[in-house]
Amino acid sequence: MKEVWLVLQEQFKYAPVMVRLANYEKKARYQNHALGNLWLFLNPFMQVATYWIVFGLGFNSSSNVTGIPYMPWLIVGLATWLFINTSFMDTTWSISANIWQIARMKFPMSIMPMMRTLMNFNAFLYMLVIGVVMSVFYGLPVTFYWLQVFYYMFAAFAFLYAFGIFNATITVLIRDYQQIMQTVMRFVFWVSGALFSVSDRFGHGHERFVRLLEMNPFYYLVDGMRNSFFGHQWFWENTYPTIAFWLFVIIILFIGSHLHLKFRSYFADLV
């Protein structure tokens, strides 16, 4: 518990540093582009346009998912998945790729995973807003359940940081780990529910398998974000998946914090 508290203290103490670093990295990413930071909006907009053409006008233009028009359902889920997936992979190499720069700075290495997550947050918000506007366009009602989107955002940050501090540390210790996670995440994409409803696709005759898939944290966040806009259930009513999600986050945070504090004085030597 002491190790987790120490790592969390570093996040709060150096929060302004994280924000400045994230803003600097975003500006540096597009500084040689004519449109500059406008790409922060254009990239998610083009992703939405691509999925609209492929899935909206192609495969599922007239289909609904549990009574919800497919396109807003798809965009909200994809926005969540792309944010989680991109941040998950970015945090994995956040320390190993910047070890020499970090070693010369006066801030702890533990803030790097959260900094990478903050970098991806704007694109997520832009894409989510597009999905919400599309929902209103399709005539879906605005309800009080929309408020729980803030809970799922908090849950996503907690999950990404817990796994980020763990992944970033393991990547320094085992260099093949990042490649392994890239392969794993390709598989996770298809069971995250980002493109199709898991219960509709596998539900008939495979209820236990569906319940198992729905317990994974990626599905919990993607489905939860959708339920915020399209559902009629509060997150605490989804009892067992919520308990399983937070237990998983806490366990990973404990393990990641312990490994990070144990080995971070050796990171430069290991890299």
C-alpha cells in the first residue's frame, strides 16, 4: 500500500509537469505540418468518416444494435477503444523510449505513462463529441445517464495508469514485451465489442462465454461508455463486472507500483 501511495503522490505533485509535457509533445508532433494542431481534430474526424463509409454506408447502414442506430453506437464505442488502445500501447514504451531524457530531468519516471495518456485525450474527446452529435441527429434522447460518462472517463484513466506503470516497467525488463502486447491487443480488439455487439454475435447458445468476455476491462469501458449515452442503467447496477474491473485495476496497480519502485533506479542500466 505504501508503494501505491508513493506513486500516486508523484502523479498529483507533478500534475502540472505532466500537462506541460503532454502539450509540448502534441505541439512537437505537428510542428512541421502546415495545418499544425488542427490535425488533433482532423485525425479523429477522418477516422469517423472512414468508418461511416465502410460500415455505415456499406455493411450496416440500416441495422440497429439493441434498438440503437448502428453509426452513433459504433462511433462512441470506437472513440473509447481507440483512446484505450493507443494510450495502452503508448504507455508501454513511455519510459524505455525516453529513459535518457528522463534521467536528466527533475521529475519521477512514474509520470510518463499518465503523460502519454493525456496526449491522446483530446483526440478521444473530439471523436466522442462527433458520436454524441450524431446521436442527437438520429433523434436519440438526452438523459441523466449521460452524466456517468465522467465515471467511465475516470475508470479509463485509472485502468490506463495502473496498466501503464506495469507495462512501462516490464518493457524495460523484458524488451520483447512490447511486441507481445501489440499482438495481444489485435486479438483484444475483436472481443472488446468495438465493432459489434458481443451478446448479439455470440449470445445464442454461448451465454457463459459471453459473460466471460464481458468481464474483461476493455469491454467494460467500451460498453460502459455506450451505456452512458444509449442505456438506461447506472454503472453501480452493473454489479459484478464493476467489482471485477476495480479489483483488476487495484491488483495491477499494486504489482506495477512495486516493480516500478524496485527497479527504476536500474532503468538506465537496463536500457
